[in-house]
Amino acid sequence: MTTNNNPIKYVLVTGGSKGIGKAICTRLAREDCHILTCSRHSEDLQVLKEELSEYSGQILTYQVDLSEKKQVKKFAGEVSKVWDQIDILVNNTGTFQPGSILDEAEGRLEHMMDTNLYSAYHLTRALMPLIRKGNKPHIFNMCSVASQIAYPNGGSYSISKFALLGFSKVLREELKNQGVRVTAILPGATWSDSWKGADLPKDRLMEAQDIAHLVWSAYELSATADVEEITVRPQLGDL
């Protein structure tokens, strides 16, 4: 299938019902891409599907908890039933809970790793046959400035994001000779549900749309170019 002589793109975005994930789904839907996304919250997915219905691409949504390996595997199987290729995979699923390593609740590290790292690890492995069939296939991993710098109250969140950046670097090395591009995106503070209710000026944080634009811009480069890592912060710096 083509639109204006360009192949339609098949895009899978995890955690696409809110924040950065939703902005990415919306931005790429505007490019007439087919969008497949997932979330733990069916109501949010229904709202997203209705909002994106004005675009010409296919919009598919699945309710799934990617912090559970069995659900990741099942989800990958469902994706394989409806698509035979993936051009863009955005591993965006993540969670943030502040705290210090010595004081945070028991099990916090395991939960952060399951959600922020293992979801991307297991899903990418399961979907690789479809990714290899993609048109200029590209994997984006949504890391964080916390992947580079430890900060107070970062705790297990920062550990999991350091690990996700490491996963991205290894994946890049393993796939660069197979025609699959890998990009790690490291955003600073961005308006999303994590900042809901924050009493801050609107221009103190970045807009989720800024990150979505970066994803599409990086993908649009020629197949001979790969933006390996993007760090983007609010103009006034980290909070």
C-alpha cells in the first residue's frame, strides 16, 4: 500500500495512550502511518482511537501490562497476527516512582526494571522477525536524562533508565549490519502524567510534541544515517 508514492509505515508505540507516547502516535498518524499501540488502561486507548480516527491510517489498540513477561509474549503474538512487518518500534512504556535506594519500598527496583527495561527487551526480541521485514526499520528506546546522571530521589528509576540506555547501545551494535537503526532518546522534564498537578510555569517543561517531532525527524533521515542518541532538555535546564 502507498500514499503519494511513499510506502505506508507500520508503527508500534508502547504506552501510547498518554504523554509522550500519545504525542508520538498523533504525530505519526498525521503522516498517514498505520499505528498500533498499547496501554494498561482501556478507557484511555478508546479516547486515543477516537481522536486519531480522522487520519487515514489504521489505528489498533491493545490493553496489556508490559511489565509482565507473559503478557509481552502474548501481545507480540497478537501483533504478528495483524501485521507482517514493523517499520518503527517505539519502546516507550515506563513508570516513575521517586525515592532513594536505601529508603524505597521493597520490590521497587524489580518493578522499575520489569516496566522500564524488560518490557523493551522482551518485546524487541519477540518482534524482531517483523522488524527485519520493515521499510527502513528503526527502533526507538525512550530513555531519560536519568540514564546519564544520577540525581536526588532518582533511586531505582535511574538505575532502570541507565540499563535501558545500555540495552540501546548493545542493540545498536548488534543490528547495525542488519539494516536496523536504533536510537536512544533521553528527554529531560516533559509535560506528561508524571507532572500532573505540578505548580510550574508552562514553559518550564518541554512539550510531549517536541519528543514526537524528534522521532519522526530521526526516522526520515536516509537509511545510511542513524542518530544513535538524542539528549533534549528544557531551555532553562533540568529541574
